[in-house]
Amino acid sequence: MKFEKIKLLAAVLAVLSPLGAQAEFASKDMDLLDKPSRKAKSLSSIAASAEVVINKKKGLWLEVSVDGATGWVRKLHIRKTLPSVRSTEGSLSSAASMGTGRNGSANVVSSTGVRGLDADALSTAEFNKKEFEKFLILAVSSKKAKKFAKKAKLKKVKI
């Protein structure tokens, strides 16, 4: 029963994207483009820390509105919070670490990658509800996963 609720919640969240009229901020100076492509024509420029409203998402791109203009920017250059320029000590540590992927006291870098897809395929990717539902079919309950692990003589390893 709990597993079914999780599947339903995932499906609802996937369909009801939180992008509607969402204000966020530019992480750096950038161009507002006429289409979601690095080769697109620049419509205007956006200053770092400028507030933008997200209209829609298309792969790795966001259509945004800023100062009465609408265009496209890369998703990785938009932040949910206003970027800090200086910390209370007066250093540039907040700005320097912004967007590096470094986390925690060990300053560990996390990264992700996608094989077999080029930049154009990723930039035009869209949510596919039918394929997402196929993915949910592959999920198993915790009980089934533990049973499989026991049968395969898998051992718990603390990393």
C-alpha cells in the first residue's frame, strides 16, 4: 500500500511541474536567447542576481521573463536563491563556491553524466509521461529487494 502511494505521488509530481510563475535569480551575467540553443541569437542581456520568472522548461533550457523581455537561458545558470557576493567576513567565498558542485566540510565534488545523448538531444528533451509510467513498473518493494539480496547472498557494505 505504501509503495503504491509513493508511485502515485511521483506520478503527480512529475505531471504537476512546479515551474508556473516561479521567481528565481541569474547566477551570472548572461544573454537572453531567442531559442533554446547555444547558437541562438541574443535578445538582450541579464545581469547576475537579476530576478527572472520561469515560464517553461525544455530539456536543459528554461524560458524566462525578465524586465519585460522573454527568452531562453541555460538551466544551470538559474538559482532559487539570490546569490551572495560577500560573506560576513568580507571574503568572496560564497560567490567563488557557487555552482561548483562542492559540498560539505570535505569539499567533495558530485557530478552526473549522460551517455549516448548529445547536447542537442538533451537541450530539446521533454517529459514523457508514458515512458515515466514504464519506469515505475520496474520499481520493487523493500521486502522484495531484501528477499532478492538474501537469495543472491549480497552483503551490506558501509561506505
